[in-house]
Amino acid sequence: MSKFMDNLWVSYGKAVIRWRWLVLLLSLVAVLGAASGGRHLAFTSDYRVFFSDENPQLNAYESFQDIYTKTDNILFVLKPENGTVFTPQWLETVRELTEQSWQIPSSIRVDSITNFQHTEAEEDDLIVADLVEETAQLSQEDLEKIARISRSEPAIMKRLISDDGRTTGVSVTLQLPQDDGTALRSAVEFAERMANDLREAHPDLEVALTGLAPLSNSFPRASQADMQTLIPLMFGIIVVALLLFLRSVVGTIMTLLVVIFSAMSAMGFAGFTGIPLTPPSASAPTIIMTIAIADCVHILVTMFHEMRHGKSKRDAIVESLRVNMQPVFLTSITTAIGFLSLNFSDSPPFGDLGNISAVGVMAAWVLSVFFLPAIVAILPVRVKAVPAEKSSVMERLGEFVIRQRQKLLIGMSALIIGLTSMISLITLDDRFVEYFDESIPFRVDSDFTRENLTGIYQIEYSVGSGDSGGVSDPDYLLRLEEFAQWYRTQPGVIHVNTITDTMKRLNKSMHADDQDWYILPDNRELAAQYLLLYEMSLPYGLDLNSQINVDKSASRITVTLDNVSSNDMRLMAEAGREWLRENGLEPMVAEGTGASVMFAYIADRNIKSMLGGTALAFVLISFSMVLALRSLKFGLISLIPNMVPAAMAFGVWGLFVGQVGLAVSVIAATSLGLIVDASVHFLSKYVRARREREESPEDAIRYGFKTVGMALWVTTAVLVMGFAVLAFSSFSLNADMGLLTAITIGFALLVDFLLLPPLLLAFDRKRQSASLDRPTASQAAE
């Protein structure tokens, strides 16, 4: 069977060389046809794309938004350099910004301290009016009154005004039209222009912009920033690495063509299939360019090696294809399996990344064994002879490994166990603000908001009463108030917004503003009348639809949190549900929801969903190894170097970083496909030496280091550098994924060089006695 396949690849190599011009033409036509799909590529600006349609947190959030006003919002945050905002100048600035914010596309509500609907009693009448109507004639007494009301009103304190009165906010609620890809961007860009105009008009005013709408708009910006910086950087690294390692300008150019064509084909596939570009999927070109190099390097390094030993270019091409066809195909398949397993992810962008990368990997394989040998046969290739001492580094490493096999086996085992034990130090934490680095304005402005005004993360509840109009029931209101007060005592809670604060304020106003009446009404009919009177007095756009549902059977509670961990947020949301179950009425039991809650659960959900994908990938890759090597023994031996590098990398991460987010859930699957590459190539050479050359295990190890050692070093170096480039991404999921993958690949080479050979020597003793004393090539030369 082995001889049949060798003859087949020899015939294939000769055919490619013979029909090289036709092969070249067909390759170019196929690449251009596939790449034409790139015109359909588009960036998405919806953070919901990170959640699958079956995600329960997403479904709960969408159901919540169907009941109340949408929560897509833009928050302007204003902080004068000196003093408080309670001056005629700054209150006028806030009032003007409030008015102008109604012009933002898709805006349906604007809230600020100036248009806060303050209630006062005037004899038997309830007066509902803007807290600040005119600023020109404000006296010091008026300013003090505005400051006092703002700081004492729970609805806006720590939400639209800070404790010290130095920072305020203007919140704009958006009702974005369905299936309009430009509406959100238009709204955010309009708000950004307003913020810039405000900064120019008031140099002594700090202006920040945050909210869910700027969050969504930051995703395509992060994607575009990465594509503009990482791809050129990766391209430069590839050029330098190839020139350094291959020492051939022609070889470098040919490899670059394969790399570029592979990325073009994969992105064209994404365009044809309608895959949206998100930060994870937009990193696919960088990943493909990195991986595509490996096949070319193995084929070219073997070809150059044969040419240096006297073979003609054509014979060297044929020999390189004969030797490398099986391992190159196997590494491509296993890498594609690893990426395809990302379809098990509960976060669709990672499935998209996996599909694009898998297509790119297979395109790279086709181009490497079809286009590459054809163009090599056409272009002139000159190879200089290299002195023996310069090419014996890997041979010396092989001799060292053979001599120190026992020490290496014990030492590497101890290192693996030690690093793996550090995995226990890792904690899961996903905070969507920290997905972006400080080159993204949303991150900077959100941090400024959290430090000066209010929190960014929220938990939302729709608390039912059980019947229409039940929000006016005294028992319901009392339990709702107790729930709000309980939350206010929880660590990390900054603000709780609830209808009970409005009801207490109305009760006080209807009793001549007597502070003793700042309590909940104890009569349902009276409470309903207060609510009706208040609603009738509210201006357009400031109604209670954001707090009470249509039939007044449920109300909304919004809990704003500090920069708590995602684990704490999950626990807090679940604790809130349990409090309602134990202390509220039966209809009041509700799940905590919101964008923050969705992101808090996504890493945990994704890890669970990827367990099946990673297990399937492991089984398929292991089966592929056994099948390709035609040996259960070698297949089982290969499991060790294929499993431990990821565990070692996570151990290092736990030791030096400690926290991982959504990226952790995909590393095991993707790296599994990549780290197999080195073990496949080494084992294929080892098995070839044992079967075809009938060499001893020791000589087979020497043969492996001599023939494929340098190629493995080159491809691993390029892979590590390529994935390390992702560490410069402005999107932390890509940065973490790239850096952790680079560490894993580095450990894979270490394991394949220092652990795999001792394992083979320990477990593969067949036919050793017949050739144990056979001299090495260097000994024979002596």
C-alpha cells in the first residue's frame, strides 16, 4: 500500500510539472472566482451577533425589550474641569444638549437633570415640570434648590448626576428600525459629531460617550482596525521569516502567492455564504496567512534539501511531493477539523471564524500541492550548497535527545505535571467593556463614566403583579420596594431604578410636599389615581412606558453595577431571582436579564457547548492519525504530544494572567488541530524510516530530525509569530486567543522535540536488535 501511494504521488508530481502552465491557469481562475465573493462582505454592528438564536439569555432579553422601551442607548457624560455642574453656564449646556439630542436619528427619549420631571404641590394641584426650564435668571437659591433635588432624587442620583455634583449625563434612548444596517452607525456618528462640537465650544469640559449603541458600533470599528494593522504586520513578518529561513527570494515569492491566494479564497467564501465580519471572523485572514505557510515550507525545504544533494529541480519537486503529500494532507485535514469544531460554539462569530479558516486551510493545501509545484517548475530556482556544519544543528539535537532520553522523559513529565496543575488558578471573567483596549474610544469613555458618574453594567427585571393594574397594589409596591432596598445593600450595586421611588414622590407631593409622606400609598385606588394624574402631566417622550408595561401588570427594575466580575454578576442575577421567589408574590418571580447578563453567561455557556466539539475533534484527529500512520501503537503514542501542549499553555496562563474569557472556550479545539502538525510530520518521517529504510528506532529518530527538524522549526516559528501578532488586536478576545494559541504551538514543538522521541524509543523496540549497532551517517563518514 505504501509503495502504491508513493508511486501515485510520483506520477502526480510528474503530471503537474508536465502540465504546469495549464495548472497555473486553472489555479488563477479558481482563486479569482472564489475571491470575487469578497464584494459581498460586510461588517455587522450588533453586539447580539455574539449570541445564538437558542441562547436563553438573548431570548429573555428580547422578550424583555418587547415589553418595555428598547434599551439601546447613548449616554453623554459631561464633567467641567472646575466646580460642579450646578451653575447657569453648565446647566444651560446640559439643557441645550438635551434639546439637541432629540435630533439624533432614531431617538425616542432623552433624559437629563434639566428635563427631569420634578413634582411639586401647589395648593390642591400637582405640578409636573422640567427641573430646569430657564437658566438665565437662576439665582443662587435656585441653583441650590436644583442641586438639592438632584442629589436627593433616587431616580437620577448616581445615574444622571454624581455624588459630588461634578459630573452629569444625558441619556438618549434609541428605537432602531429592524433590518437597517446603517441606522445604528448613523445615530452614533451623529452623537459623536455633537460631542466633538461640544468639546470645541467648551475646551474646559470633558465629554465622554458610552452606552449600548456605541458598544455595538465599536465591534465593526475594532474589526476594521485589526484588518488595517494586523494583516500588513503579519505580511511583513511572513516576508522577513521566509527570507531568513528559506534563504530564497523565489521561494519567498511563491509562498507569499499561496498565502495571499488562500486568504482571498476563504474571504470570498465568506462573502458568498453571507458570513458577517465581526472581530473574531475578521481575524481569519491573519490566521490563514499564518497557517498557509506551513505546507509551502515543508514542500520547499524538502525540495531545496534534495537539490543541495545533487538532484535536478524537477526530480526534487517530485521527491518532495512523494515524501510530503501524506503528512501535508493529514495536517491540513486535522487543522480544518479543529477549526470546524468551532461550529459547536454558542457564539456564532467563532463558528464563522472556524468555517472561514477551515476553507482557507484546505485552499492552502490545494494550492501547495497544485499551484506551488507548477510555478516552481516554471520559475528559475537556484540553491547554494550549504557547508555540512551549518546544516547539522538538528542532527546534533537528535543525538542529544537519544543520549538523554531517560532524563528528558522524566524532566518533561515533571514540567507538564507542574504547569498543568496551574490551570486551577484560572478564573472565568467576561466584561464587554474590557473586550476593547484603550485605542477604542468606547473603552476610554466607558471607563471615564464608571469612574466619575455611574456603572456600565446592568441587570434588568420585569417584575409582575399578577393582574392588570396590579402595579398600584400596596402589597406589590411594598415587596417591590423591599426588593430594591435589598439590592441597594449588595456589594457592587451603584443604582437601582424602580417605580416605587416615583410612587413615594407622588404621595409626598399630593400631601403638600410633606417629607413625612415620602412613603408608598397604602390604598390601591389612590395609588392608581396618582399614577394616572402623573402620566397625564408628562410631556411627549418622557412617559412611563420605560418602567411600566401596557396593562400596568408589571414594572421594570434596573440595577446598575460597578465593574464587577462576570461571575459576580451571574451570582447577583440569580440571587435576585431567589429573593423574589422567597420574599415576593408568586407572579413577581423574574429572571435577571440585560446585555451585561448575556455577556456574563456567554463564556460559561460556550465552554459547555464546546466540550462536545472539542471531544469530536479529538476523536476525528486521533482516528486520522491512526489511519494515516497505519498503526494503532503510533496513533496512541501521538495522543500525548497532541494533548499536553494546550494544558501546559493554560497552566502558564493561569500562573501569569489568571483570567480568561470567551476566548478560552475555543482555544482547545483550534490549537488541537494546529499542534498535531509537528507530530504528524515527525511521526511520518519516523515511520518511513522504520518501514521503508528498515532503520532502528534510534536511527529513525535521527532521520526525523535530519529531514524534517528544520522545517518544523521554521513553520513553528512562523506560526508562533503569526498568532502572536493577534496579541496586538484592539479586541481582547482576539488578543487572548492569539497569544494563548502561540504559547500552545510553542509548547507543541518543545514536546515533539524533547518528549515524543523518548516516548518512541521507550515503546517502539521492534527490530531494534537487528540494527542497533548500525553506525550513524556521521560515524560512517569518519
